[in-house]
Amino acid sequence: MGSHRLLLQLLALLTTVTKAKVFSRCELAHILQEEGLDGYGGYSLTDWLCMAFYESTFNTAAQSIKADGSADYGIFQISSQLWCTDDRRPSDDGCRIACRDLLSSNITDDIICAKRIVRNPPGMNAWEGWAMHCKGRDLSEWVEGCDL
């Protein structure tokens, strides 16, 4: 009986650790700043916040299936076609990561992969949400009141 309870506690702990999260704007701003994204690849912290909002509304569990059968995962909606592997179809796996790992509340791996993506020639244009809603705009409102 004791080992059964221990297993249940372990499963509960694992579920808690990998649970998805919807970040507040300022909470995410602080994390992205701590992770060195302000200025990374020539893009400001506000670019990264605006992109994450239009890609996932700051939800780490966001997933969207594309017409070609690929899918986008996590807070930055990272593509399974190019950057991560899932069970749907073959991938270039540019970030060497399982797509499901991009869905947890720990976004360190998402950030590492996003840095790799932005180093490529399209830069942030790789994200349609950023290109349509953030590019070339005054984004100062994204960090207002965040105490950065």
C-alpha cells in the first residue's frame, strides 16, 4: 500500500511540474529579460512580448495544427516542420527537442529554441504574429508598469 501511495505522489508531482501555464504580461517580461532576450538578435524585449502574445496569448500549452499536417507548439508557437519533433510527420528538428517539451510551464527550452530560430535570416519574420502585429510599431506599451 505504501509504495502505491508513493507512486501516486510521484505522478502528482510530475503532473504539477509539467503543467501548462498562462503567464501575465509582466511576469513573462521579467523572465524574458532574465533569459537575455532584450536585444537578442537585434530585437527588443517588447518585440518578444508582442510576438508571444500574438502567437499564444502567453499560454505555454498552445498548439495549432497546420493544413500541411505540421503543428506549432508552446508560448512561441514553434513549428514541428522545422524545429521540433512530434509524431505527426518528419521534421528538420533544428532545435533537437521533442515538441511536447515546449508545452510545459518551464519555458527555458522554448527560449533556447526561439534564440536559434531568430538567428536565421528571416529573424522574427519567422513568426507571422510578429510580422503582422508587432513589426515596425511602437511597442512600449508591452512593458508599461512592469518594473523592469
